[in-house]
Amino acid sequence: MFQFQLKNQNVSIDDSKYGIEALLAYGMEEPHCFHLMFVLDDCMKARACAMRAELATKLQIPKDQIVVITKEQLICQTKKGDLYCWYLRQSCKIIYHKSNFIKELLNCQIPRPNMEFETKSVIQFVDNSMQLYRQKRLNCYAMLAILAEGIGDLGEHVCIRHGSFVFHKKNAVEKCFHCSDVTLPFTYQQYCVLYKYWCSYKENQTLPRPMLVDLAVDEWYQAFCKFAKC
């Protein structure tokens, strides 16, 4: 059994019940991106899904803010130089660890990520989402949020290719404006407006009328495509 604070309240988790090896928190720099990662000794996929739902109810946070992963999966991702592992290494907070496994893993030599693959994955996801939007299977609000996140992801990737890991989307995009070989098809102020929209969307705040958002979706998708070619 271990305890930690969440939303200014003490929470108790039975590590033996779930087989928890470690608990990490990340995304603190962007409140709407806050996640808890439970690293388990071992876990079947079906059990992991059930655990997420159970822990979300217990902790009173959305299920999509909980990540359940096994030690083996995390080790495999680290050995591949997964961008996700670089992010954890730089910004996660270790809330609980049963052994030194997680500290040793995050301190080990991680290969540099394959940025070409990472960028292609972002582009493919945004393109697929845009197809769903055009088929009216995804609403304009969700699509604009995806574009905001996708542009932020590209900004992070540009920073990494230029030798610095900046895992904060708005800060990464801002830094791109200082890269002499990168020309962004929008201003930093414009992205700040989009970023603020994304935050509002994630936090279920009041959003603009659909017609205005539809116009913005096409414009930002074109901007995303141009940025992706940088």
C-alpha cells in the first residue's frame, strides 16, 4: 500500500492488488495533459483495460488520463529510443517505485528517437482525422483540437532535430521561430490562440460557434501541411 496526493487529497493504492512496480506522473506542464502511468510487473490486455476503468473511478480522473503498461513493454520502448520514453525521462515525476527498476531505466542510455517515423505518424494521424471530419464522422471542435496538438507535436519534433528536447507544445512552436531553416506558415500569436482553444476543448469550456470553427479547420489544416514539410 502506498499513498500520494492527487488534487490536494491523499490517495491510497494497494500495489500488491494491481502488481504495481512504479507510478509516474507526467504532463504537469500542461494541466489538461496530466497523466498517471502505472507500470506493472505483468498484465494481460483485458486486465489492463479493466484496471484503467477501476483506477479512474477510484482516483476520480478521466480514464484517458491513466496509462497502464508492463515493465517489459516500457523496456522495449526505451531500447527502441521511443520519443515517449525521452519525454518521461525529461519530465516525469516518480510517485512510487517498488524497486530501482524505473530509476535505472530512465537513467540508462536511450537511443535517439527516429524523428522521421515520429513525424510521419503525426502526419498520418492528422490526415486520417481530417478524412473523418470531411465525412462528418468527426466534429469541427475535435478536429481543431487535433490540429492544435498536431502542430505542437511537429514543433517538438523540429526542436529535437535541432538538438533540444522541448516537450511543451507552445514553447516548442515558439522555439521553431528561432530556427533559421524553418519558416512557419502562421505567427506565434496565432498559434497561441489555437493552443488556448485546444486547452478550452480539453477542459470542456465554452467554444465558438461551429460555423466559425469550420472555417478555421481548413485554414489550420493547410498550415499544418505546410509546417509538416519544413
